[in-house]
Amino acid sequence: MTFQLPTTCPICQETLAPDRSLDDHLVGSHTHREVVSHFVSEYDLTGEPSVAD
């Protein structure tokens, strides 16, 4: 039996129940705009060229 660490939402920092996937949480709890904004801001922090450039 393997031990799996709890999943935490990168947007709201909520720890998800073991039977709930991150995909289900993101779709059910956050708007598309929230999800996109979060991941675009994370991409910008990596120092990679902006998508807008």
C-alpha cells in the first residue's frame, strides 16, 4: 500500500479530500478566469517569455 500526500489547490490552498481530484475541484470551485490567471502568473514567474510578447 502506498502513501499518497494530500492534494492542495494551488489557487485557494484548500486541502482536498483523498477521493477528490484536483481537476474536479478546479472545475467545480473556480471560474475559468481564476484558473487561467493563476497559471499565467505562475508561468510569468519562471522568467520565460510572456505569451503576449
